[in-house]
Amino acid sequence: AEKSKVDSKDATLKGTSKTAHKDEAQPEETSAEEKCTAMQKLVVQIKELEGTPSRIDSSTVMAVIQEVPGWVMGLEE
């Protein structure tokens, strides 16, 4: 009986995880306005990094890269 509780808990967590990913998913087409806003935010982040070279480390760069939308990298067409 205890194993089934663990299994159902795992299933619940997996279901929650999938739901969270659906909420985070971008719509298939991104409007030009949304793309412009995303690019402006990205440029601001890059300029902030350039303005404070002492802040630049691998984790900061990774944080900026993770914010780059898939369509910028050519993942969406």
C-alpha cells in the first residue's frame, strides 16, 4: 500500500510538471510587437552587462542566454 502512495505521488508530480510546461509554452506564432518587446529586453540586459564588466560571470551570462526566446535562435520558423 505504501508503494502505491509513492507511485501516485510521483504521477501527481509528473502531471504537475507537464502542466507547468504547458503554461510556459509560447504560442506557435509570436506577434511582431511581442518579438520587438523581447528583443528590447534582451538588448537592455546585454547593455547592463557591458556597463558592469565586474558583474559578468558564467552564471550571469547563462541567465541572459536562458531568457533568449527560441525564435531568436531559429528554433521556431
